[in-house]
Amino acid sequence: MKISDDCVVSIHYTLTDTQGQTLDSSEGRDPLSYLHGRGGLIPGLERELDGRAKGDQFDAVIQPEDAYGHPHPDLIQDVPLEALAQIDNLRVGMQLQSQGQDGQVQVLVVDAISDEAATLNANHALAGEVLHFAVSVEEVREATEEELQHGHAH
């Protein structure tokens, strides 16, 4: 069976950056399963999987516009330290959560701290990155009616 919309696909993968550093991997874990064509993967990787079958192995290079996009300057802001006074041990690299204007939880990373403010960045950590995937297709099957209704693999 070839991968197409509404198939459940299971893959093993290793994700590396341009320098070859491993960013994520399914090694030592169960394969990643998702419902193809429903936005469960970044668009570029999903396109690379179209038409493939169980047993296929391939490498894919995904550009930022087909992954997490490019960083948006409007998602980086300086926040006065007094507004963050309730946070213990505020430090660069710390992840904070905030509720966005649309009501969704937003992850913010502390990029810098000065005497007056902390620079908070709401861009995805991989925004602007070229992503390198090594992929092995482990299984392809038809989705169940329940999976189609729920919009994800079970």
C-alpha cells in the first residue's frame, strides 16, 4: 500500500540540523504514527512521504518555509522584569508559557536578560532552520473509521 491521504503511517526518523547534530530521533522508541494528509507532520516531510511504501528508506532536506517557517520579529518582545517578578530563577533559555490573544497556550523562550527587561521569543525553536531527516517507513495501513473521525492515528 502506498502512502496517501487518510492512511495511518508509522515511521522511524532521525532529525539533524545542517551541522549534523541530532535534534530528535525515534531511535529506541516506538515508531511515530500519524494520519497522513491531516497536518500531523510538517508539510515538507509529509510531501516527501507521499507515494512511498512500507520498507522505503530515504533522506529529506526540508526548507524552513515547509517546516516551522522563518522567525517573525513581532514574536520577540522585551518584557519589564517587574512583570516577571513571580518567576523564580529567571534565566536565559528558560521556557515560559503564556496565553495568546487567541486563547491558545504559547511557549516563550527567554533569549536575553538585561537590568530592566527580559527578551521573550515566541518563535518555534526550529523556525528558520533547514531540517535533515533520515526516514524509514515501518507501516502503512488504512485508517479506521474512528481514526478518521478523530483526525489522528490511534
